[in-house]
Amino acid sequence: MKLYIGNKNYSTWSLRPWILLAKSDISFDEIKLPLDTPQFYTALESVTPTRKVPCLTDGELTVWDSLAICEYINDTYLSGQAWPEDPQEKAKARSLAAEMHSGFSALRSEAPMNIRAARMVTLSDAAQQDLKRIEAIFTEQMMQFADHGGWLFGQYSIADAMFAPVVMRLRTYQIRLGEMAQKYVDHVLSCPVLQQWIDAALQETEIVAADEAGEPCQE
């Protein structure tokens, strides 16, 4: 099985299936391609019709969407355990994952993931609304699960994988949330598997200018 990803410093969509695979101890070959380069598109041309990452190949199968990859991993390798067992909690987890997959466009645009950086940004009203919604999600879930595993639904799930890049954005742009929501952020940042991704990102040197938003923090 191969997972094609982009630069770990910037590629939010790549992080999502990568961390699910890595936290689940599933063996896979990581193929990292430099974003925003001719090499990137050439390498993917024969792999995926979208020429985007992430892309998973498993035998003759190709899956080229982050949420679809996570669903495939869950169905094929995890016996469904990457969603909560309770049907109502599973439905809510899927709703949150889908909301993250399709929403929060203002925050994504104005505060791109940039793990190597420590920046300040002035967010638009739309991005502030995205941030309020994220804080509400984290707070609500931690009120129920902070003392029962610490993840959004207690045990690690696809919902956590989908929100991991949001946590990295909060770290980069020095954004702190309310007490219960921040408890989730801190729990995510303490994850050893996520730290492996962070450590690799810190070793990268490529620059994607479009993702260098904001101003450096003043010491």
C-alpha cells in the first residue's frame, strides 16, 4: 500500500489519512512529492486522475480523496473501529468529519497550515465565525469526552484525523481557545504520532509562497 502526500509542512489533506494509518500501526509506503512543482504533477499523472494528494494505492485500487481514503482504511483494515461504535455518536462523528471536509473555507484560506512558522494573522469576520464554530465543536465534545480518552469521541476516530490540521493552524497563528476547547487542542498536540509529522515538517526546506501567510510573531 502506498500513500502519496505533499510537503508535511503545508499539506493538510495529506496529514489526515497519514495520521490515521500511522496511529493504527498499518504498514504503508509514504511517497512525498514537492508541492507546486512540475515534478509533483508528473509523478501523479499516472497515479490519480486528479493529480492531487493525498492518493492511496492498494493493489489495483486507487483512492484519491482524504475522507474516502480514511473510510477505506477503516472498512478494510480497522473493522470499522475508526468510527464510534454507538450509532448516534457515529452519525455525529461522520457529520463533523464531513463538515470539516467541506467547510471552514475562510479560515483555511486566511490561515494555511505552516508548521515551521510562528505567525500572526488578522482574520476576517468569516474566518472568525469559522473559528467560533471550531471552538464550539471542541468544547461540546470535551464536555463529554475529556475524561474518557480525550479525543472528540473518547477513542481516536476519523473525526480527529480530519481536525488535526486545524489544531496545527491554531499552533502556528498563536490562537488559543476557551478552556475546554483548548484542552482538546493540547491533547492533540501531545500525540506522539503527530509529533513525528511535525518533526519531519521541521526538517523540510521547500517554500510554498501561497501558504506563507501573516506576519512573524514579535519576540
